[in-house]
Amino acid sequence: MEQKIYSIEMGAAKCAVDLGDGSERGEYVDQDYILHKMGRPHRAISLMYCYYPLDKTWPVRARDAFADQEVSFQWDYPYDDYFTYKGGIGGTTDGEPFTCMKDVRRHGQDVILTMTIDPNLTDDYLIKIAQELRTYGRMQLRINHEATGNWFSFTKRATYQQIADFYVRFHNIIKKEAPNVSTILCIGGVEHPEKGGEIEMEKEFADAVRATDIWSVDKYMSLHWGWPYDVADVGGTSFSRSKVSDTYNLTKLSQKRYKELCGGVQKPMVMSEFNADGDVTGPYDQAAMIKEFCDMLKNDPEQGWFSGFTFYQFRDRGRLGLEIEDPNNKNVGIEQPALQTYKEIIHDDYFYPSMKQGEEQQLPVTLRWGGSEDATGIAIPLHFDKSPVFCEATFDEPLNLMMEINGKWFYKSPEAKTIDFMPAFFEKPLDGAADLTLKIFAPPATGENDPSQGDDWQTNYYTTITKLPNIRIRFAPIIEG
């Protein structure tokens, strides 16, 4: 019997979940590992880089360039201790962050690129960056985040008004050179509502609030900012903890004030860094605070004001990760209680992308990848007599695919032939007979969009499937014992 297939549309979740991967506190973890661990892709993966190309030691990372410098605070280096952006004028797109961005997009996720940038750079430097981001689809660019603070190097090189003006200048260049990219303004927001409800440095950053595509704040419900140069302990002054409700309410007040500054115009509101620091709370309260905040989002009678958050981060050398980096081996992560809590959150319908099945399709069929919140795939109905012992799909075509069955996602690279779907039934075995749907989407195999595909190439990528996989399902061992 010929296998029926249907179109399926993937859309936005009620609240998107993004994940930080690598920073000054941890190394980049490849997306295959994260996908297996979390069971689903995120809307976006946040990558953190810096760009100070006029500095003498550039592009050597700060911790290496100034290894002989005495440092007592994470941001005491002449420029920020993030991974260095290897592109730009005189640079190359063969290294980071482009290798990581391709990895992220191959695995069905959008890119959030955070960049701290020398605000004294001329337009030609910024135009070059914008041009290098054209092929990465509907990515987001967070420019000089936490801009109302005083720790990053860019705040020591310009006035706050100059930093705000730089943001608007770079935003305008992005709109002209890379319209596929959305900009994120991350500033202090409302911190002292008793003082009139204004955002931090409102006079300086009001125009940036109006110009940007996305509003943001960073909110840690607890944080040890003295890490790794001291230990958070009783009597110390390099850490803090807030009530979850206070963090929630300040975020909501910030969104309200951003909207007022824009004359009532609504833009997406996100939290670009969100977590509770286990250095302060310990691992159990950390997990409980994360859950409490997400429960507040779900149960808030005023829906629609908040678009998503980025959990900071997957693996951390301190206690801000779902995993802690093994001090003996940086390639090994030690799972924390927060990981299971977070995994349950992101599989909740409220935080899960929407799926809408459409009309029956005939081969060949063309799949469209517009991004993790806008993609057209195919759905293959499958019947199961009971929980399977074998379930796999073998492909003849060298396709790059993201697939979901029974709530678990799988990646297929162009080189892979057979994908074993049995892990979808290890955590969620079937109780009896069931009808499930295998959902298939096709993000770009190289991680980049193809300019030859048509006028909409910057925001859409197309893949044609001419042959369905051979799906093998068995409900008993091949040889009974």
C-alpha cells in the first residue's frame, strides 16, 4: 500500500525557548550532543563573541593575549573575554562564529549572535559584518548587550549616548545590508519602579528602543558575578538573590515602558539571559526558581507581552549550566538537577512550536525552511500495534533533515543513511496501539541559505524530496528467547 503524506506547518510557540551555548564561562558544545540530551531543538542558539579589530593583539582571545596580566574580575581585560569574531575586514569566514552558526542551522535552529563591538569603528567595518550574515536566514543580532552596565570594554571606550547612537547606526546598516537579520537591544530596563518607572538611562537609549526590532533584558534571579575570582559564601558581597516574582514583575514593567516609548507599538520582548546561579542557591533551589518563573509565564492572565527567553547556558565551568564542565575534561558535562526540570519545561505545549497538518501531498514534494518558527515539512502517518522493539528509517537520498516522532526529535545529516527512532520510545513507551506521525523538515544542509534559489533566498531555503524513506517497525525481537 502506498504511504500517504501530508504537508505540515511549524510555527511559533506561545513562548519561545532559546539556549546559550558557549561564552566566557564555557566552551561551545556541538548541536548533536545537545539535541540528544534535550530531545528537541530550540528556537535559537545564542553564541557570544566580541569584535575589537583595531586593538594590537586582535584577534587573540583576551585570556590568551593578556595571560600575564593580573586580573581580579572577569571583565578586567583590555577587551572582553569572549570568543573572537574571526570575520570582518581582513578576517575569514572559515572559522568562528561561522562554523558554529552552520552547525546550529543544520540542526533546525536559528542563530542569535551576541557581539560586543568597539563603538568607535567606522561604517565599513559594520557593513562587512552585515554582509557576512546575509546567508544565515532569520537570525538575530544582539549588539553590545547590557549596554547600561559598566563592565564590558565598549562602555569604557565611549559615553552611554555614543553607545546608544552606535546601536542605531549599526541597526540601520543591518536593515540595508542584511534585512534577514533582526536586532536585539539589551539594556537595563526598569530597575527602580519607585522612581517613576523609567528604564535605565532612558534619555540616552530612547531612540535605540524605537529603532530596534526586539526588546530585551538580562535577568538572573541569582548571580555570583565575582566568579571565578572568589567563592560565594556567607558574608560575601559579590553575589545576590532576588525573589522570582520581583524578577518577573521588573521584566514585565520593562516591556510596558519600552512599548510606551514607542507610542504603543508592540515589538517582541525577550529575556536574552535567564537563570538562577547555583553558586548562590545550590542546585535544588536553582531548578525550583527556573520552574517558578516559567509557571508564572504560563499562568499569567495577560498573555502576549513576552516572546521568549534564552537559558544561559548549556554547559558552564561554574554553576550557571544545565551541565557543569568536568574540571578534568572540558569535553565532558556533569548533568545538574536543572537539566531535567528545564527539559520538562521545553517539552510543555506552552513552550513548544505549533504544528498544523495540511493537505495530502504527492511526490516529489518541496519542503521550505524559513526558520524554526516558520517551516513547511511533511507528515507521514504511522500505525503502531504496541510499543516497538525496532523502529528506524533508511533514506536513499542525501538529505539534511530534522524529524520528530512521539515527541522526540532526530537529526539526519546528508551522509547518514539510517536513523534509529527507538530512543523516542525509551522515555515514552506506548501503552498499546497508537497512531503516530513522523514529521520531517529540511533545514539547509550547509547551514547557509542559497542565493540561487530565488528572490526570497535570504529568508527561505528549499529542499525537494523525490523518495520517501523505508520505515522498518517491528514489535518483537527478531529471534525470540
